[in-house]
Amino acid sequence: MLWIGATVLASALLLSGLAHAEPTRADLDREIRKKSDQLEVIVERYHALHDDLKTTEAQTGVLRRQIDPLQRQIAQRRAAVGRLADAGYRSTRSMSLTLLLDAGSTRQILDRLLLMNEYTLHQQREIEALAQTSQRWDTARRTLDALLAQQREQRRELAAKRTEIENSIAALRTLRQRAYGYGGGHADQRPDRTRVALPRVAKGANEKVVRFALDQIGTGYKWGGEGPGGYDCSGLVAAAFHRIGINLPHHAGRQEQRSREISRSELKAGDLVFFYADLHHVGIYLGDGNMVHAPSFGERVRIDPIDSLPVNSFGRVVAQTG
């Protein structure tokens, strides 16, 4: 009986030890990949919010520039209506007395009545113009107030998302420290500034995009980065196309919207490859099934096969006209 009890106790201790065993390097690698992917999702959401905020700020600026002139027009029209009302009151009384006391000919009476009518119509036009200007100002003011409220909410969401990103990076840094003995300082890949052979690319814009992207190989990942000190995935793409005068949003999903969809068979160097169902990663195609991209925190800009990640779609960026 004692032997059975000892055996049970030993088994329990063994199971307890296994349950609390340290994760293996493979376990940590899987967790790092999972956390890195989650971080990219959060970062791209941040970029979408930031892009929305820039749009709101631009709209707010337009409305502010409209409101001040409208305010001045209202003041001017109110003054004009006031002067007309005052002058009209005096002239109407004067003309009424003249019509009664000094009738003159029928022609004179008609001329005076027409003059009074024209004066009244002019006053009505000024009043209508004042009402229309006031309505435009009121609409602009209410729209501006709504945009300012939206802007405040967007800034709040951005601050919350920034905190979430910083917490995710801290957790990822701890994991990398446990797995590799460093905290995400890119020690796994020494900076490689050697020139990479340029794929066969036709001379022109695409060649410049590809060359710029290849020149960034070895540069560290930096969330929100558009260089030169670091990049995230959509930041690298935005920076590359900025070199040829095309301004893309710093957001993979919106870069996809800005691109013309193409098939895999149509891919050429300089085209974009988008990954995952929610489009939270993007790379620049190099040819031969490879891309250059900024993978995630703790890594560097590098070349990888496009099939190393779940491909969503392919796009070609063309300059907008008109």
C-alpha cells in the first residue's frame, strides 16, 4: 500500500514538473511569430487611424478658411440691410406725404411708386442674401464642430493604440530576450549594407523603386518608420514610391486600394504583394518569387520568398492623373 502511494506521489511530482517545464526554443519561436503578427495588425490599424486623422485635419482647415470670410460677409450684409431699412423708412414716409400733398400728374405718381417698389425689392434681395450667407455659415460651423469632435475621438484612439503597440513591443522584447538572449536589438542579423544584385527591371520608375528598397536591406524595423532610421512594412513601400513622386498612404490596406489589381502571372519587379486576409503586411516584388520587406519588430529589412507568408493579392501602383 505504501509502495502504491509512493508511486502515485512520484507520478504527480513528475507531471507537475512537466507542467512547469521551461518552453523550448521552438515554442518561443512560435510565440514570437504569433506576437509579431499581432503587433503588425495593431500597427496597421494605428496607421489607418492616423490617415483618417490627417483627412479630418485637412477638412477642418478647409472649413476654418471658409468660415472667416462668411462671418465678414454676414457682418457686411447686416450693416447694408440696416442702412437700407433706415433709409427706406425715411424715404417711404417722405414719398407718402408727397403723394398725398403734392400729387402732381399721374405719371409722377407712378414714377415715385416704381422707385419705392425698386427700393423695397433691393432691400428684399439684401435680406435674402443675408439669410443665405447665414445658412452657409451655420452649416459650416456645425460641420466644423462635428469634425472637431471626431478629431478629438481620433486622437484618443491613436493614444490608446500607441499604448497598445508599446505594450506589445515590450512583451515581444521579453520573449526575444528569453529565446535569443537579446531584447530585439537586431542582434540576430548583422547590418548588411552590401549591394544586392538588381533584378532585371526595365529602366524607369520601377527600377528606382526596387533599387531604393534593396538599398534598405539591413535597416532595422521601426513601427511607424518611413526611414531613414527604420521602417515598418507599409512605411518601406511608402518611402520607395515617394522616391518617384507617388505619395501612398502609410497603410498596407490603403496601398492595396491605391493599386491596380493584377494576377500572379502579371507580376513584375516593383509591383506590390499583399498578405493575410486583413491585408496587414506588404512587400515589394523583386522577381523570381522573391520580395523585399520589413518583417516585424526585432528584425531587419530583407529578401524573402513571397510564399513564406499567406498571399492575399497583387497590385501595381500607377501614377494618378487629373
